[in-house]
Amino acid sequence: MEKEILQRIQYLENRYKSLKWMFWCSICIAIVSFFILRFTQSKKFEIIRVKGIIVEDSKGRDRILIGSPIPHSKDRVRTDSTKVRKFWAKSYEEMENQYMSWYKTYKNDAEGIVIMNEEGFDRVLLGDKLPDPNTGQRMFELAGILWNDKHGWELGGAGVNTTKEGKSRSVIGLDSEDGEAVHLVALEDGTKALVINGENGRMLIGMSKPNGKFFKNKDKFTGIKYFDSTGNLIWEESIDTLKK
């Protein structure tokens, strides 16, 4: 009988310790949950409305511009005519003044994001209605992504070009120091092609519907064409012809 009573007392003590431990755990969980919930509620934002954002680096230089359009930056080379003349116009030697005259007509703003390096040159641009390259006006309105070298000269991009008629064409382009190098295009007339540009001409690999302007074909075309620097057809190989 005494042994049974001792066992019951031991059981009750163990039960008490377990309940005590569970009680304090519940208190701790409740306190932690309270602060987590309070922190989460105080830091949660449904909508943030701003006209623009400028991100500076550790030295106070503007490095990232975000907006629609992007905000003006005191450090951006593209919108500083003195820097434009110093870094870009002088590359045109005797045509320096002529370049500055052309540059006044170039589009420099954008709707999206512009990432600059520490010297203020545009390096990566992402968004809608992106700027012209610093070598001339674009023939189309561009939405997509662009990348430049460390001096702001455009070296490639990917996006959708919109023509004056409102038609769209998808393009991925890689440029070299000599200009356009390799492009992958899907045009509004159904043409699909890989374009390789060189010093003496360009090679087109792809396909086109009849009367395609890109391949200069009357009938439908699938194959390769090479044009010289003046646009004259030098050589072609048509898969459609080989099938006949």
C-alpha cells in the first residue's frame, strides 16, 4: 500500500514538472509570437508610391536611377553636355561640333532602371522607351534591356522594337567595337534570322515569307545569303531550292 502511494506521488510530481515546463514554453511562445506579429505588422506596406528613386554608393555618387521617367542625376554623363563633349565628341575628331549638334536630338530619358558605374556612364538599362545609343537615334521605340561598356558605348541588348506603324519585332543583339556584330531577330513580317555583320558585308541565316525585305526574296526563302557592304547579294544557298 505504501509503495503504491509513493508511486502515485512520484507520478504526480512528474506530471507537475511536465505541466510546469509546458506552461513556461507556452508563455515563451506567446511572447515571441506577440513581438513577431507586432514587428511584421509595423513593417508591412501594401503599396509604396514614389516619383523616382536614386540609389547612391558609399561615396555619395548616384549609381541607380529608378522612375517613370528616371530622375535627373547630377552624376550622369548622358545629361551633362560638358562630359559628353569630353568623353564622346572628341572621338569624332574634326566633327566634334557636328556630333554635339546631333547629340541634342538624342533621347536620354527612360521609363525603368538605369545602373551607372562610378564615373557616371550608363552600364545597364532596363525598361520601356529606352534611350538612344550615343552614336545616333534609334529607328524604333525599344522596350527591354541594354548593356554598355565602361565608357557608355552600347554593346548589346534584348527586347521588343515598336515600329512607327505600331508593329513589333523581337531582337537580341551583340555589338563589337566596330559596330553591330551578331543579331537574332523575329520580324513583324514573319522573318526569322541570325544576322552576322562583318567589315565587308553581312550573312543572313534563316527563313522568310515571299517578298521579304530582309532577305530581299520574291519567293519564300529558307537558307543562307551573303550581302556585301553596299547591300548587293554575293552568294546564297537555298534549302527550298535543294528540295526540288
